[in-house]
Amino acid sequence: MFWHNMLKEYHKLSGKTYVTYRVVAPEGTLLLLEMDIKYVWVASDRRHAYILTVIDTFNRQILQ
């Protein structure tokens, strides 16, 4: 029983299916790029900064 009907009823999450394994197989360089954005603290400047990393999936090299 819920206390004076102030608590929301608990319900079970639906059975969603997510991709568990994704096979990425590009046929050559610069055909598939992956990006990642990080938000980091820079202690020397005492402020936050964004870091964008772009990687070539074929040869796993970071692009500059």
C-alpha cells in the first residue's frame, strides 16, 4: 500500500532490445570515421574544455 497515494507506482520496464554486437568493417581508409566528444576540467586554466577526437575506423588512427 502506498503512503497516502503520494508515491508513484513501480512498473516493470518494457523488454526493449538493444544492439549487443555491432560489426564495423570498412573497406578502406577514410570511409568510416568515429567521433567522441569529452568535457574535461583543465586545472592549469581553472575551466572546462571540450575535446573532439576523430578516429579512422579502418586503420584505427586518430585524425589531426
